[in-house]
Amino acid sequence: MSNDQRSAPSVDQLIDVIANSSVGIAVTDRSGAVVLHNRAQSVLMGGEADQLGGRILVDGSADGLQTLIQRLEKDQRVENVQVTYRDADGKHQQTARVNAVLTGSGADTRIHWVSRPELGERLPVSNNSTEDITSDAASWIRAVNERPLPTLAPAKDQEDVLREFYEVAPVAIHLIGVNGQVMHANPADVSLVGYTSSPNEYVGQHIRTIYEDEGLLDDFLGRWDEDSPIINFRANFLTREGAPKPVLIFSTAQAEGGSVTNTRCFVFSDPEPQRERDTISAFGWPA
């Protein structure tokens, strides 16, 4: 462990976590011109950024791109803002919820965007159609997995940008190892569960430390050999003080040589905390 007990991921881990996550990720300059983005962001935008004039194209009833950037310049961050991504011709439109944070100033300004899809059915359903990629969670992850890496995918020569994204990301990120141990957690993740003052009580410990429903967690971990994604799943984490924290989980796993090595977990504060928490049976899995 590093002296802050958060032990940052390697550059290869960062490339995988960002490029292959189940949520849309983009880093832009202050005008919205894209520095890098991942597969899921390509799906949301209806194409690669270099095909869209090199920038994010966003329409929205309340927030177009320039309005969003103006809010970021004023407040430094936005959370759970509904937007509609579109392609250059306006033929593709995809609704999403965006968290974003602005860093730096002047020519050194960067905006880090994380977008989660608005799904018709938040959980997987029996649907093999490819016509509506956001009809349900299974259709969404299938569309992401089938999308080729974009031209502007994260790469080793962008290590500084990747590490900045991980440190300032407007969403909690953690990697869990095959033994259930929290391998790495970014500042937003450590803060989400109240361990900022004592990260060593969380990072390096078993992930069950923060799960209210340990049976649910054990089921998740037991399905790793199947590489079963967890998309838009409502659960409660437990803070350091033992208080429930309603969250939305987007998690997939990295596999090498047929074996899973770690998860890629993106966790959002649930904007509808009053809603019932999901259960294993909600996925159609046996309890």
C-alpha cells in the first residue's frame, strides 16, 4: 500500500477501467473538444468524437453543451443532469444522466464527464433485439462490448490525463480483486462511504465492509467466472458510521486468460434514494 493506503492503479489498469467501463467517459477541453473517450461514450454519441467534429454534441431541454460548460465554470461540477447526446446529423439521440467536473484554468482547463444511460428497463430482461440499445441493462452492455475501441481511446501516452480523471472523477470508482478485497478506490469512492480520514479501514479490506446486504455481495462475487455484469443496480452501501447509503452500481470485470482479475465498479449516489433496493431475484437469478 502507498502511504495514503489508496495505492493508485497502474496505467494499464486505468486504461482498461476507463476504456471498457459500462458508463460513458470523456475528457474534453473547456470548449467540449474531446481529448479521449471510451466505448460506452461512443454508443451514447452515436459515433466516435473524431467523426463528430472532435467534440461532444449535447442537446437538452434544460442544458445544452454551452449551458453545461457555463455551469461548470461557475460551480466546478454538476451531477445527475439529464442530457441528450446526438450525432452530427441529428439522426441519433440518446438520453443520459451526466456527472462532470472542471479542473485547471485557462488553456489548461479540462472537463471530466461520466454519463450513465437512461434505460427503459434498468435490469436485464429477456430481449435479444438490437434495435433499442437502452431497452434494458443486458442490451446496453451488449452494445458497449460490441463497440470497437474509438480512435480517441485512452492510451499510455495520456497517463497524466488518466490519473487526473481517476483522482477528480465525479463518480466513485473502485477495483475489487478476486478475493473480494478492495484493491483501489478513488477519492470520490472513499468519500462516498465516509473513510476519507481513515482510508486504510476501507482500501485493502474486504468489500463486504460497505455492503448492507452481504448475501447479495457474495452472490455477485460468486458469479465472476461468468463475468456477469451488474448494470444500474440499486443497493445500499454502509458508511463508516453504519448509515445506509443508497447507490446505483455499474460494474463489469476484467478477465485475462479466461480468469477474472478485478472489477471495474462505478458507483453513483442514487438520485432516488426512496426507491426500493434491488435484489438478486430482480435479475432473474435464483436467490
